[in-house]
Amino acid sequence: MMANVHDDEIPQIGVPRPALVGAGLLILVTILLAWSARLTGAGQTVLPAPDSGAYTREIAFQTAADGDLKVLDVGSQQVIAAYREGEGGFVRGSLRALRYERERRGLAFDGAPYRLVEWRNGRLTLDDPETGYHIELNAFGPNNVAAYRTLLH
């Protein structure tokens, strides 16, 4: 048997007016701060372009059907490193995001140049001029940076 509930028996739960006004003001301030940051560039990180003090090498990657990966110097077309299937884990892993973005945009992965930059302060970066993507290799620790540093010299 179901009990009849009358409208006057339903408890009314009210939100205090100051809480509603505060929530509205919080939303408004958040929108204004986001808009202001967008206009002024506040909080935006801009990396400097390579300068004459940095060492830059244009490299390209070629994958074989058997899974081997070759790293080429773009200028000389010489192989500077080769990784058999199961080798070069960090190099392969860091390339996945770059490869995905190129494939998403309909660009070729193999043979297209990437820019490996060693900055004066020791930072190492891998840039994709085709997509504008950029990887700060130092963020992955010294052992992983060493894997790319060997490709520079």
C-alpha cells in the first residue's frame, strides 16, 4: 500500500541567498580572469627560438617492416643510429606522440625532418617543424636525455 504524500508534507530545502550570490560571483570572476589571461598572455609559456649558442641537428626517422628504426642526419643522409625491435625504448616512445600527430594531419612520419636542439643551458628538445609540437626531453630524466644526446654528435 502506498502512502499519499501531500504537497504541504514535502520538506522544502532552500539554498541561502548569500550562497547563490557567492557562487554566481565566483563563476563571473573565473570567466573574467580567464578572458583577461587570454588577452594579455598571462601565464603563457613561450620557449625561445634556437640561437647561435645552441647546437641543432636535423634528424629523420625511418621504420622498416621488421620493426627496426633508423635515425638519419638530414643533411648527409647518413644513419647515425639504428634500433632493432625492442631497442631504443625511450626514443621510440617519445616518437609515438609525434607520429600520431603527423598521421592525424595526413603528414608522412618517415623521412620528414625533426629538429633536435641542445641549448646552451644543457636543455635538450625535440621539435617537429611540420606540426609545431615540441618535447622537452630533460623532463624525462638524465638516462633518457642521454639516449637523444648521442644523436647530436
